[in-house]
Amino acid sequence: MTAPAPTHLDTIFAALADPTRREILRMLLEDDMAVTDVASPFDISLAAISKHLAILSQAGLISQEKRGRVKWCKLEPTSMSEAIIWIQSFGQFQAIDLDAFERFVESELRLPEE
């Protein structure tokens, strides 16, 4: 038996499965960022960050555009709609208040202050 072909939903969940990518999304909740600014808090190479950004972009979770010499990243918040609808389809979950969800994600992923 062969596995079914991956769907867009599979791509979204695969992108969200990595903690580095979830942290990047959390950072982009606040504002658009240049790729170098996205990379600065991480202890991995710029090439590795670029791969993470490519995965997020392929999933539609972020968009990237070049402004002059700088490549900028922007969160695409409506892109999670398909995943939210899928989760809600189980009927055991109430409608998600996206503002409350954003506050929850920010509080859970907040970096410890130094």
C-alpha cells in the first residue's frame, strides 16, 4: 500500500512541527523582519535559517520579498485557516478566538528575559 500524496495541510503541519520555525512565526507576529534579523537570535547558520524560511514560505505561512538588497519576511496569518478548520472539524473544539490564540502563543514562546 502506498502513502497518499502530501496535501497542503500536510505541508502546513510539517512546517509547524519544528520549534525553530514556530519561533520564527512568533517573531513575525510582531512585525515584518529582514532575513538577517530573523537569523540573529538563533545559534545556527544563515543558510539553515534560509531553509527554515523556505519551508515556511512553501507552506504559505510567510511571504518573502526583496526590497533593495534586503530580503524581508512577513507573516501570512490567514494561511493557518486550513489547519484551524481541519482541527475544528472534529467538533470537540470551540471556534478559535485568533486574538486569544495569538496571546497564548506569545506567552508560551516568550523568550526568558536576561
